Amino acid sequence: MAYYSEGEKSVEISIIDSQFKDHRQEDFLYDFEEELDYVKITIIEIEEHRKLLLLNEDVKLYEEICLWKESNPKKSLAKAIENFAKFKTADAIAKVIYNYEFPDCIIKFNEKGDKKAKRVNNQRKRLNFEKLLLRAGLILEFELDPDRIFTYVKVIAPFEKLCSQAEKQKFKMEIATEKALKFPKRRFNFFSLISYMFDYKVDLNKKSAVFKRDRLRSFKGGDPSKSEGEIRLNFFSSARRILMVHNIINCATRINNQINVNGKTVTVRKTIKSLEIETLLKKKVFRDFYSLHDGPFKSNLPYDQKNLRAKLDQKWVKSKIRTQPLKKIRNYFGEKLALYFAWLGFYTSWLSIATFGGVIVVIYGLVEILRHETINDEIGGFSILYDNVLTVPYAFIMAVWATIFLEYWKRANAAIQHEWDCIEFEKDELPRPKFYGTVLVKSPITMKDEIIFPFSEKIKRYLVSFVVILFCISVVLFSVGFFIVYPKLWIEDDTLAFFASSFANLISIIILNKLYSYIAVWLTNLENHRTDTEYEDALIIKTFLFEFVNNYAALFYIFIFKQGLMKTILHSNSIQSQCDYDNCMTDLALQLAIIFIGRQAWAQFTEIFIPWIRLKYNKKKNQKELEELQKIYAASSHSKLPQWVMDEKLLKTDSVQEEYTELVLQFGFLTLFGPAFPLASLFAFLNNFSEIRSDAFKYIHLSRRPFCGQAQDLGAWESILQLISLLSVLTNAIIIAFYSTWMTDKFEKHLGQDNPDRLLVARLTFIILFEHLVFGIKTIFTYIISDIPKEVRIAIEREQYNIKLQLKDKPPVLDEIFVTKKHKTRLRRMKTR
């Protein structure tokens, strides 16, 4: 067996050897059937419409559980699981026998819809895939729909399999509270008030440790007071179960394969790509694959008795202004989606500061207009609203705001990592199921054979990505130039031409974003990254490079080139060589407003309104179908409509990375070009406040439950945000020095209008002084604001200390030497603040 080793960590990875490169992946299905021949299975008919697929060695256990149920008709599922706890698959088989309504996930197929030749081929693929899942330790139940057209494969993971997977993925689980010491809370004072306003709240008494099956009773949920059946049913949250089962299914297609390396036979793990779940879905072997909600979001039960989805609907979707229930979101959707909502809420709360500053600038400008009656009928006459004496302080505040916001996010993220036990997630992260190696080498660390993807091959693929991205960026620049110039050639009215150009550019941005998203995914898949984090970071960088040019190119054109570029390039006297209004500040403000507000409106439209319309359009049809199905299922063993039937009607969810992209671009608009449109922060605040509610509504009401994922931070987005923050200092300084009418008037008042060289020197001097001052203050704040709050450091150390004491009854005696003077000094306890 070959391994990929990193330090003390060894995990299996797949390999694609050069001898297979000339073969079609379709042929692998049959090359490895001999490997699966030893997997002997039995199909048991439970009811007319329900069948159970088992390994032969589990058939006897199934019969014993059935006999026990007949002898104990009043006993519950938990009692049955407890009675057969010594068998590894007993709990999953018992769930099938007791017709448990919440399997871990659903795979759907339609056998009758295929043509005869294709049907035989698809049956063969499905059988081999099912064998792989059974061999991986899962239990499969087949249930026909009432019309006998579709078959739902209910995938159930035994508790022991989940335990071994949790150990493999090195999950940290919370220790039972009574096993460790309690520590006093900090006293409330002025400094704790500041911390309360800006820091994520940390539970100082939380204790977690890497999960070990043999210490199950030490963890929360495995309390000695609970029965074995209760523990096996409820120990792992549904989000953790979904995450682990999804990983098991994705890795089930890895089988042993022997290859010859320099005359030596080496056993490696081979991925059968033709049997991967994504491949089978694309080729319609299976029609659907999804995880389940834990019940309906509407419930008349008391709050404590509601399922978690219904609780989130009450406390998150329907609640008024309040903090988000992040702990519940994490327990239901996993860390990756919960981290997105944590960041969105944190960012939105900090936007209130930027919004306040932007509104003050506009109010001051409005007061100046009313006081001096400086406004005129031209659009450029409104520039005093955002181009006034407060514009310079606002630009300064926004530059510093960005730094303080990011520094405090680091603190909040550190607290979240501790609270959610994901500090070392990336360190312990397993390889992606799709990652493969091509070269066998000896590890210099473990001195064992390991499979790697060589650096030389990576460079080739990175070069391909670089060329493709460069070409895509060139297309974007051509598109921006075309839509800026072309309207001016056939529209005489300057204002109409400007707005036509801006809206055409907005449409181009939306279309090109969609096209490039597919290209970015294809390029990232080609690069063969080892872990999901590396894969996502690479995808983020490609996406942002394109999005940066696509969204900001028109603004940078106005910002840098507009006053003379078009006339020089096109040699056309019909095209103006200066800004369309009194100053380029107005052009920049209008362009920014159109793109910024237009993107936000389109995002809300596509993410919420269109799905809502689709559901409303299909509501009557779906309602009739569900009512008919309810009657049919009520007549069978089901007392109500199964959750997998209701969830099938819901919409598929998009990647959370698309949500991050929108927010990071929004952050860029605010910080890079904020002085040109101070109200952008207000629109961003309103949009994000609505986004929290609309996304909550989408995930709870409209969408299927996504397959849960893990994350410990924002990944590459964090570095991108820092880069934008630094770049914003320069852009804000240039906007004020060169494009602010108010600043230009001040320069001309003191230097005169007849010496452009002195004016240029003054502007450059202002830029240098501004950026030095801002960078200096940003550096100071970066230094004095710790990335990890003191409370979190204490909590982490306490947790490590508590884990050592978890099996002891009392803390160790203080062993420090304390020296006192007789009758003068006493040992006293210092109060904790």
C-alpha cells in the first residue's frame, strides 16, 4: 500500500498510472469488476415496495433483529439498537426494519425510462456502485414510489462506521461538562464593554478533544446516564452525519490495484472515475442525489420539541432584528455555511459605521446646496452632494475603517475557530477524493513509499491556467472598451450615451461572469489540488482576478484614462476626450452607482425572486402531487409523506463561494471608490441586512439541505480583502487629489490657476502625505489589535488543561514557592476582571 505522508499524518490517496492514460475511463468499470466479485450481496424484500441490500454476512443479523421485534412489539428502535449493540451494522439495519424516516441521504434512479441496451449498462453500473457502498460499510434500502417509476435508495451509515470516519477526519468533539473544572466569568467593566461590542463571544468553559471511539462516554452526548441506543441514534449531529456519509460515498470508488514499478509490484488505491457519483449523475445512471432536512419548517409543537429546521425558521427566518443563532446554523448546515453567515453578519454590523459617515457627507452636501443655491439643471451640479469639505475625512475614515474591520474579523474568526473546534482543520484535512498522484517516491520524512503529483506537472497546468485567464481578461477589456466607445458613435446626446454605455457594461459584466465561472472550475479541476481548501483557494484566486477586471475596468478607465485615451486611440474627432460632465467625479459616481446598485438588484432577483416565482408557479402542481402521494403513503407503512419526497421538490443550492464573491466585490466598490459615491455604504448595508434574511429564507424554505462542509477561515478571500484594503489608500488619494472639484478649488486658490506644474506637484504631494499618514495609522492598528483576543488564548489554554483533568476529581495543588515577611504579607487572590 502506498501512502501520502505529511509529518506524522498518513492517509491513502488515489493514483492514475501512465499505463491507464490511453484507455477510456468507461473501460475501467469492467477492468475492476473482478475486484468486486468477492462482494457477495443479498436482496431482501421487506414489503412489496421496499427492499434491503445487504452483504451476505449481515443477513443473519437482519433475521435476528426481525425476530426480536416480533417478540417485543412494544419496544422502541433505541431498545432494539441497544440489544444488538455488539454488532457493527445493527443500528443501521434496525433503522430499516423500524422504517426510520430520516436516512442520511437519498440517491434516486429511474430504471424504466432507459432504452433496453442502455438499461442493461446502467444496471451494471448501479450494481457495481452499490457493491462499492456496501463494501465501504453503508447500508442501502430501496423504496419504489407509488407509481412504480422511480426508486429511492436510502443510504444509512452504521454508528460504528461513523465513529471510524470521525477518527479518520480527526473531528473534535465537546467533552461532557461535568468532567472538567468550571472557571469564573470575567467582571463587567468599561474594557469588557468594548470587547462585548466588537468581539465574538467565547465560552471559556468549553472543552473539546479529538474524537476517540474508546472514550465515547467522555464526550457530550455519550453521557453515562444515556442508553447505548440513545447514544447511537443521537450522538452525531445530522450535519456531521451528512458530512461524513458524503465523504464515504465520494471515497467508496477507491479500490486496490497492483501496478509494476521498476519490476516491483506495488499495491495502490485506484479511483474508478466511471463509478463516481458525479459521473453517474451526469450520465443519468442516477437521476438525483441529495441530503434531507430533519423535518418540515412548519410545526405547532412547543419550541423545545421542534426539529432544528423549525427552530431556525422561528429564531432566524421570522425573528426581528437580533443576532443570528450561529450555533444552531452550524449544527444544521455545518461550519462552512455557518462561517459565511457569521462573516456576513459581522461585515454588515461594521457597515453601519461606514454608512453613518457616508450619510453625513451627503447631508452636509445637501445643506450646502440649500444654503448657497449652487445646484443647477445639469447632472454635474449635484456633485457637491458627495464632493465637499467632508469628502477628504470620509476617504481617510474609510481607509482606516477597512483595516480595523479586518483586524477585528481576525479576532472574531479566532473565537469562532475555538468555539467550533476547527482550529486545526486545514492541518488535519484529508485529501480530496478526486486528487490523484502520478509518481511513486520515497518520503524523506517517513522513509516509506508515497504517491505525489510532481511539481513539473503542476507548473504545466498552471501555465495553461495563466494563458486561459489572460485571454479571458483580454476579452473583458475589449468588451469594456467596446461598450464605452460604441454608444457615443451613434447616440448624439451625451447623457443618453453615457447611461446606455453604463447599462450595456452592466449586462456585459453579468453575462461574462456566468461564462467565466465554468472556465474557472474547469481550470481548477485540471490543476489537481490535494485538499478541498487548496482547491477552493485556487478557484477563488481565478474567480477574483477575472471579477476584478470585469467589474472595476470601467471605473478604472474613468479613474485613470478617460480624459484623453479614446481620442488618442481611435483618432476620431466625434468622440469627446474629456469627461461627460463638469468633472470626472460625476462620471465615476454615476458609473459606480449603476454597476453597484445594478449588481445588487440582479443578485437579489436571481437568488430570491426567481426561485420564489418558480416555486409559486409549480406550487399548484406540486401541491396536487403531494396530496395524492400523501394518500398513497398513508395507506402504506408511512403515516405521513416521507421527507425525501418533499425535499425532492425543493431547489438545489449554489456554492457558498458565489455569495463570498458578491460580498468581496461589494467591499471593493466601497473601499476603492467610496469617496465618489458615499451612499454606496448605505445601499450595501441595506442589501446585506436583506441578504441575511433572504438567504435564511432560501436555505430553510426554498432549498434542499446542502451537503455540509468544513472551513476554519475565509481562505484566500482574507488575503484578497487585505490587498483591496491596501490598494484603496492609493485610489482614494488619487480620487481626491485629481478628481475632487472641492480639492481642486482649494489647490487653485492657494497656488493659482496659471501654473499647472505647481498644481501637479501639490496633488502628488497630497497623495504621498495622505497614503503615508493612512498607512502609518493602519500599521499602528494592525500592531495594537491582536489577531487572537486574550479571552480566546485563555480559553484555548483552559481547554487543553481541562482535557488533562477530565478524568480527575480535583485540580493539582499549587507548587509555586511563596515568600512572605512575618506578620506583614499575606497570600491573597487577585480579582478577575
